[in-house]
Amino acid sequence: ITRITSIQTGQSEMARALLMLAIIQNLFQSKIDYLQSMSVLSVGLGNLWRFPYICLRNGGGAFLIPYFICLLLFGIPLFFLETAAGQFSGLGCLHVWEVCPIFKGVGIGIVIMNVICGLYYNIILAWTIYYIGNSFIGPLPWTTCDNTWNTQQCVADRGVLNQGRNYTTQNHNLTIKMLKIDVDNTTTLNDYTWTNDTSKLMTAQEEFWQYNVLQMSSGIHDIGDLNWRLTLCLFGAWVLICVCISKGVKSVGKVVYVTATLPYILLTIVLVKGLTLDGAIGGVILYLKPDFSKLLKLQVWMEASIQVFYSLGATWGPLFTMASFNKFKNNCLRDSIILSFIGEGTSVYAGLIIFTVLGFMSARFSLPLDKIVTSGPGLGFIVYPEALGQLPGQNIWSALFFVMLLTVGLDTQFALCEVVIVACTDNFLWLRSRRVKFVIVVCFANFLCGVIMTTEGGIYIFQVIDWYIAAFCPAVFGIIECIVFGWIYGLDRFSRDVKLMLGRGIPIFFRICICFITPSILLAVLVYSITAYQPPTYGSYQYPDAAVGFGIFVSVFPLIPIIVCAFIVVQNMPGETYKQKITTAFRPSSKWKPAIKEIQSDYYENGAVQQTRFFEKVKLNLIGEIF
């Protein structure tokens, strides 16, 4: 009640950054509500179409060893750091930096990162809606080669495709007869002409993706015409988002339970069906079969770190705000451990489901599994639809799969949009009474900005943004978080804040991780990302220098507010000299305090903000005052 009153009187202290968590005030009446809403953050499309590929490529079951070690060493500690800070202060991602005002720009950078990501992420939802619509056409349009968009190089059977690609010619064109096996078991005899250098066979799924869904042009320089069907799907996606978040608690509260639980239900249904297919067990065995020799490679450990970091949702803002709606005495340490394992366990579970169906494809087409599995949209919109097209009742399974993708994507998109909307309404109070109109304006503006990605050259723009948006910024933000809370504010001081909530301070293991191990791993991830950087590609297409330059700008743009805001904050700080101003800018402001009023008055009087020397701080950060 105290916090609601603070908002109503215009003394907003938080930028509520997450969809479900803009509704937490009413939803978190029980622990189940909180855990369910929190777990949504840790389950995204990356769990479904990136982790299985990464796991297979890096040693199968053996990859789970570095994966869960990284989860323990920096995933859970970072998750706990953000949830504890949000719960203690009642501040969201924009205002939690009152703990160290000179870094207020980090909160703005997080909001900018969400704006950019939200623009292109909804394109994925548009693709998904398009596939859902086509799932009700029989037979599935991506399973045959007799459609208007198909070319003479189309084959409906991947096994035939693999054989066809083994044919070569040397000095002349070759016309041969190729068996085309359709899903209805009919066999036709078609003429195909290969030229030694230029012709390539494509599966029906690949042609549907490129020539029907994307209608791809020759490159980013050739934007081409609008794909009006995809544009309508994008508009529908934004309408769906707008309706769900327009009234905050009243509208989203009715959606969150469905979007949080439906993916697990549908995944389980697909798993049960997948286990009945021929070759499914072989796919699972290959997925989990350990190759321990991979553990000796640094790249495996780096990819495990990267996967853990990006799958938990840390440094994107929602965790701060999500926890800010908790009861002050909530055991956020226990919740952080539970929720982290739920999120990463979902990745393993999703991989199990994916590989049952891919194992079926491997047996069906007599192909090695590594020739089938891929990562990213290629798995979600080409490989898996191809597998579903081989099943009896293909339309039902296809619809279920893409509805599942839609619900997972909606959860993420709700969060991305709410970050921006709530940040604006918390800083411009007059927008609160006009929230519905403001949400409509924001969603329509995002639709207009995203329309360019529904053109024939849109996929190239999408790829550039996707390639760069999370390349460097999240790792930089994570390092700053560890430095601010671990060293500038002081982890021992923060531990006493936590003790006010939990009745105990931060465990020594978490202290060591937050102060040393977590920032070190994040720094390694950042260095690895920079040193392993390669310009973006889409298939064999190489991007021009101008597109690469644009992508680099996108990757560093969210970092600019850190520098700009630091200068502004220092300039506005009290003090006669710049040294005094800078010193004050590194100290927590009066807005950094417990979220409940009962203990706010005593907070600064009981020594909670005492200053210590550096080496004393090292000792206090690690062991506190117990020795």
C-alpha cells in the first residue's frame, strides 16, 4: 500500500520493466504466482532453437558439465544480485542505479537495448503467425513442390536431395530423371537440369521459407516490395501485444497464466508423440551421449558461459523490476536458485523434445543427424516444420508447435515493450492517465518501424540487428553491475541490506562469485565476443561495409548513455570542485533505501552506509564482519 501511494502522489521511484511484473502488485498473492511469472523470463526462443544445437556441437551430454558449472559460478549469482537489489529497493532497471548515480546511464542503455530488440523480435512473431495460418491448409504448403513459388530445383524429400547433391558434372549440363516422393506416398518422375556451377537443389521447406514467407531479394541494397501477407501478420502481432498490455494489470493478468504454462503443456505433448516415432531414441542418445574430449577445448566453456548468460535474462532489466514487486521479506536467494534451474532445465528439456523428432528425421531420410540439425530460425521454421510434415495428422502437430512458439515469443515481447512503456510513464507522470492511448501509439510506431523488415530485403536487415544487438552491451552491463554492487557500493554493505530482508547476509560463495568470478567470466565473454567477431552473413550472402558499419553502431549505441549521463550527473552534483562532485556521484542517493517505510528512517542511522578503505572492503566483501 505504501508503494502504491508513492506512485499516486507522483513520487515514482521505479521504472517497471516487465510485462508480468507490471502486474505483480496484484498477481503475487502467493509464491506460485511469483515463481510462475519469474520463470517466464528464463524461457525464450533461444531455449528451443539454440541450446539443442550448441549442446550437440559441444559434446552432447558432456556439455552439461560446463553448462551447469557456469550456471553456479556466475548465472545464479548474477540472477540473485539483480533480484535482491530490486526487492530491497523497490526500484526497477531505470532507477535502481540510485545506488551509484554516476551509472544512471546503464538504466537508459538497457531501455534503448529493449527498444531496438523489440523492433525486430516481433518479426519472429509475424513469421510464427504466418505459419500458424498455413498450418490449416492441407497438405501443408511447405511439404510439396507443386506450388506457385516452387522452382524446378525443389525436392520434397530430403533423402532424395542428399543423393541429388552427389551428382557432379564437368564440362556440360546434365539432364537426369529424379524421383520426387511426396508426403502422400505418390511418386512422380520429373526432369531436372543441373549446370555445373549455378544450380542447387532445395527442399520444399527451404523454398517455402525463402520464396513464400520472406520473398527474398538479392541483398540488403535491394529492399524490394512489401510482402503484404507478412505485413498483415506483423500488424496482427502488434495488435495482440497492444491488447494484452494496454491496461496493465487488468489486461495482462488474464494472459500471464496461459502464456507461462501453455509452452510446457505443448512441449510435453510433442515429446510424448516424438518418443513413439522410429529413430526417436537414437536422436535422444546422440543428444545426451557425452564426448568428454570436448571439455578440453576453451570454446566449449565459452559457449556454455554465453548460453547461460543470455538465457537467464540478466542485465536486460526485467529481473530488477520483477523482484521490486516482491514482499520485502521474500526469500529471494532461494527463489534465484530455483528459477535459474527451472530456466536452464527447460533448455535441456526442450533439447530432448527437439531431438526425438530430429532422430525420426535422421532415420526417415537415412541421414546423419548433424546434417539435419541447425540453430536459430532455421531450426524453428525449416527443419522442424519439415519433421512435422512427415507425421500423421501433420496439420495438428504443426499448429501446436507454432502456437507454442507464439506463446514463448509473446512472453518475451511483452517484457520488451513494457520496459519502454513503464519507463516513459514513470518519468512522464501525465502519461499514466492516458496509458491506453500511449500504448496504442507506441505499438503503432513500432509497427511502422518494423514494416521495413517485411519487405523482400527485410531478412537482411533482421539479420544485421540480430547479429549485433546483444553482441557486447549485456556483458558490459553485467560487469558494471558486479563492480557497482561488489566494490563501489560494497558487497558487505549490500549484504547488510540483504540481511534486513532475509535475516541473514549473502553467503560467502556468492560473495566470492559476485566480486571476482562472475565479473571475470563476463569479461572473458566480452573479450571472446570481440576477438571471435566476424562480419554478418546470411547463407552465402556477404554484407556490404555500410551494413556492417550500421550493425556496429547498433551494438554500441546503448553504451553511449553511460558516458553522457555520467557527465550530466557529475555536473548536477553538489560540491565546489569536480573532485567533490565526482565523489558524491559514486555514493548512493537518498532514493536508495529499503522499499518499506518502517525501516527507512533508521537505515542511514544504523551504519548501513559507512565508508571503508579498499583493502578493508576486500575483506568485508569476502567474509563480512564475522571474523
